[in-house]
Amino acid sequence: MKLGELTPPAVDDSLPVGPEDVVRAVLAFQQGVDRERNFELLFRRFHRRIERFLAARVFSCEERLDLTQAIFLRIYQGLKGYRGEGSLEGWVLQIAVNVYRKWRDRQPGGRQAVPEIPFEDPSVVPEPQAADPFPSPSATGSPLDRVVRQERLDALRQAIGELAPKQRLCMELHVYQERSVQEIATALRISPETVKAHLFQARQRLRDKVHATFGTIDFGTG
Amino acid sequence: MDERPSDFRDTLLELIESSPAPADHPSPDRWLAYQRGELAADEEAQLQEHLARCRDCFDLAAAAASFAEREAEPGAGGDVETAALWRLLRPQLGARDNVRAISAGPRRQSWRFRLPSYLAASFFVALMGMTAWNLHTRQPLPNAPIFDIYSGDRDPNRREWTMPAGPRMLVFHAEEELPVYRLVIRDAAAGRELYSYELRPNQDRAMTLYLPAGLPPGRYRMEIADGSGGRAGRVLATHRVRVAEPGRGD
């Protein structure tokens, strides 16, 4: 397609904006042809996706509105330099995530202060504790205690390694990245119930395996 | 012997962190394809393994889910919302650096906005400096000789005051009740005006003046005049003054 043949598409609010319309609009924008009009097409194409992205992460309506504007202004500023190496949608996605991350990191407490809005009842599945306020008694015990503890950790390590991949993955995301069940479900493209089931089964299997060797064990994970 | 939650977590962290760190991060397009279910099973599993170890990619993958969601048919309310947001956004498109104003912290203003503040600050510093200098010059100097001069002495040949070089304080005692006086120091030989000071009497009708320390040795004529109107008027008293060389005072 030659750029010279392009004509800026007319914006009709009632019609959905397709990917081809947006590509034409971006090319025209880069040529300096009626930038505002062409950018409006891009805006109409992506603004719902960006709102969906922010809706699950930013509680305040005003801040969501500010962030939506900030993302589109960033897109507007960068659009001239967009070289089309990836898809336009991927480029917009990356900008949205970057602007959101900057905002999130400025919140008091950083990432931990802005959890994704949970959709499930957190009391159904008790979550593993992120940190123990009391040190493990075995951690500061006698040499014998330390040896026993080491053996137990080895067994735990082996048991974790033997979990089914999805169970281990859910456990890792839940404990290591401290992600909520809903976040894990979104990222792994499974339902929150499935995530809960994986977590439950992982705990059961670990408990059974390590219990057979060492007796009663409390993982603090329900 | 009970296992603690922290032991479990530590072991898990150790397991994850001992595994090799992810080298290549999948592109946004790959995460979009992943969320749309367009990848093969093994590739999908690879990306999921990557998620467990990369927080940044987790954010991107979760965001891709919002983008990959099937678009619902927009209702009338959605159109109104879109149009309202566009009206908000549109005027900002031409402005420069407006993104930073929203997404970043407080930004530095341009020099045009900062100039008045800088000028005010400079003026304030200059004013304080001048005030300090003025206070310093008016401050009574320790051991500076004091000369009392009485008004009404109009005889220029009657007496010549001899003063040592350096700072000295003159106290004029006025007989008249004028609100303001003016002291003019002239070169005795040529009559050329060298210095002129406005003096205001205190409640005892005394006026204090510190003569400039740089007044060179020589002969001078001091005229005390009516200072009304901001300039020397009728001369009330004249005194002859000799500034002696240092160490050669009378």
C-alpha cells in the first residue's frame, strides 16, 4: 500500500473501528494528515481495552480517568515514531502497562499497595502467609536440629518438584509472587475455581508426602 | 516437630531462585497471542513457566488478558462515555509534556514561570545585603572619637576642628527646631561640594553622623543648613575642619 494513496478515513461514531482503519489512520497521522481526526480513530479502537485493563487495577474513578488520558497522550506523543515492528495493539499494550506501572510504583507501598480487585471470597481458601513474624525454633537450634531441618527442607524441595506442573505453577505464583487467585487465573487463562483447586491439591500432596516422613506438618496454607 | 509456613515459603523461593533466570522476555504480541489461545501447547507452557519467574511479564500477561477479551457490543451509554472522554482528551493533544504532568510527579516549571520567582529572590537577597551593609556602616564603632558641634556658630574664622583620619562620629546640637537638616562637606580651598547628608534630629535635637572613613587628610568646610525640600537651604552654621594625617592630630 502506498502512503500517497491513503485518504484519512471519516470518523463515524456509530461504526466499529477495524484494525485496517486504524493502520491507515496511523500512517496518515505519521504523514501529518489531519492528526487529530486520525488519532481519534485509534482512540476509539483502544480506549475500551485500556479501560478494562485499568478497571481491575485502579479503584478510584478519577485516577482511572487520569491514567486513561495519560496513556493516550503518551500514545499520541510516540505515534510518530512507531515503526510497526510489532503489532499496533502490542505497542499500545506496552505503553499502557508502562504508564500504569509508573503510577503504581508511586503509590504508597508500591506494587503491594495496589492489589488487583479480588472477585472471590478470600475466606474460602486460606492464603499462605507471606512472612512469619516468629523465627522457626529449628532455625536457631542445636546442630542436630539443623540437620533435621535440612533433611526436612530437602524432602519438601523434592515434594514440590514432584507436583503436577499446573499445581506447582499456581503454588509458585501464589507464594513467590504473592499473586491473588484472580490474578493467577487471568494470567494462566483458567478459572479462579481451578486455581483454588490446584492450590488445594498442591497443599494436600505436599502435606501427605512430607507427613509420611516427618509427621505432622503445618504449611499455614489451609 | 512442626514445619513452619516460613520454611515452606523459603524452600519454594530457594527452588525458584536457583532455577536459571529467564533470558528472553516474550513480546507484547506473544502475550496477546497467548491470551487469545493462538499458541501451541508447549509454547504456552513455556510462557507460563516464564510467568512464575518474571514479575514484569506477569503484569504484561495480565494486561494482555484485558486487551484480548472479546469486545462487547457498545451500548448507548458506552458511546456517550467514549465521546465524553474524547472531549476531555482532545484539547490536551497539542500541549507538550502534558503526559508527564499526569503520570509522573510534580514537574519542573519552565524558565518563563520561574523567572519572576528568581527575580524576587535576587531582589530579596540584594535588599538584605544592602540592609546589612547599611546597619554595618551606621553601627557605632568602638573607640571612634566623638565631636560635639553646636549650631549657631556662624563665624568661619572662629575655630578649626582637627580630627584624626579614620572613622569618627559627629554630634550636631541644633538650636532651631527644624524637622530636617542637611550637612554639606566642601573642599575648603575650592568650595566644591564633596558630601551631602540629610540629618534628622532626635528628641534631644541632636543629630549623629559618621563621617566617611575614606575622607582624606586635608581641610574641609562643613555647612549645616536647613534641609527642608530635600536640598540644602539657608546655612545655619559653618565649621572648618582639618583632617590630620594619621598619628599627627593636634
